Amino acid sequence: MARASQQVQLTDALSAADSASYEQENVHAVYDEIADHFSSTRYKPWPLIPRFLATLPPGSVGVDLGCGNGKYLFLRSVLGDAAQDSAASSLVTLGSDRCAPLISAAQRNFPSFDMQRLHEVAVADALCSGYRYGVFDYALSIATIHHFSTPERRMKSIQELIRLIQPVDDDSPTPMPVPTVPDRPGRGRFMVYVWAFEQRGGGRRLFDEQLEHYQDDAAAQDVLVPWVRTAQHTQGQEDVHHRYYHLFREHELEELVQWAARDLQQPVQVRKEAGGWERGNWWGVWRVVRQAPPL
């Protein structure tokens, strides 16, 4: 069975209903099918995410939209193991994901029944999470937005992150050039990771191998990427499922956030605080700043 990624032809004329149907077939249904195997491979946090969480003041409450099996919900959680250093455990992170089996895994991943009851996870769409406006101090979107199949839907997912953040007062401008580590402290921020078109090193070689049969358009950013379940996970027969990804070019994520901020009906500004390339992904941190009322 072929394992190569497949280039996808998506038109700007794709309607919202068509996009949702396409994502249901090529993202959500696939994750529902591979959830157990996928979850078993997702247990180690990417380094910059704990570093970002370490900058948040004690008592901060946040949300992870597209939390998967919940591997980031434990980090610095005040609801965690009592044996942990209490000074380092001072956050509460709620989680949501469109995939019900992954949310079940997130719930089971807490080591005790009491912790399962205290932590909140829910099945929800990253475009319309159902959480109240401005209720969170921080938000995460890790490897989620690249699954939306049109620019408009990717933009709306950024707006949902902004909507959930409680804006903060303007304090100081971001240093220039923008830092490449998320070390600035404070609330009112969100972090995004998306898969990069520009791969490097071993990731570049793997990326090229996956696309080797679909090189008629070297600039293709919309692809179906294979997920291979080995025989031990499928009762004796290997199978392959393809998931849709939009591969982000350099600066595309920043442009998407700028578009989302311009389109908002909220009196806020969105300022980039850090960003860069890490492990085949583009990432960034933005602060949601309350606009001063006109004089």
C-alpha cells in the first residue's frame, strides 16, 4: 500500500460546508480511527512549550485547543501529583479536541480518579470552542491549525484563540528583533505551532521521501500525509490513513495572525512576542493587549 504524501488541489471557491465535510473525511474521521495508536506515540512535550508555560504567573488559567491526548495539560498543573514541587505547579490548563477518542485518552492519562474529576477536558471544535469570551490568561494551539483546509478557516481558528484571552494592559513593546525563545513573562498570551513547508536536516529528507511521487508542483502546500498502523495495532494487517495538512511557509503564520487581528470586532491589539522554527514547525507567541479608549 502506498505511503507517499499526496498533493491536494483545493480551490479558493471551496464553501464553508464543503471545507467542513472535507475536514471531517480527511482529518476528524482519520483521527477517530487512529486515536489509540496516535496517542501511544505522543508523550514527550516539545521543549519550547514548557518554557512558555514557565513564564506564566502563578494562578494563571489557560486552555489547549486541539489538546489531543492531553500531554501538555500536566505541565505545571496545580492539580497534579501532590509530590511535585508546589512552586513549579501553579497553573490550570483546560483541554479540548474535536476527536472524542483522544479526549477519552486525555481523561485516562491522569493517574488517579480524583485528578480525572478535577481536570476538565471536552470534545469541541477549535473554530468554536464554547468557552466564554476573555476567560483565559493563556492559550495553546499545538499542531492543530494546519488541519483547517482554507485560509479563512485557519484565520477563524486564530480569532477563537484571541477571543478566549483576557486582554492585558499595554506595558512595554516587544524588543526588536523578535526573540526566538518564549521567555517574556506575563498573562494575556497565546502560543501556536504549525507544520512548516521549510524542512531541515533529517526532517527535510523524510519530507522529500513522502512527496517524491508528487513533484509536478514543488510549491504544493496542501498535502495528505500518511499515518501507518503496523500489524500489531490492526489485528495482523498493516493499514495506512491519510490526514490533510496545510504546510506553512515562513512568515505565513504571522500574516495569518495579522489578518485575524484586523478582522476582529474587539478593542484589542495582538502583538508578536517571540517566534521561529523548531523541529519542522513554525511557532509564535502573541500577546493580546487592551486598547486604550479614545481621548
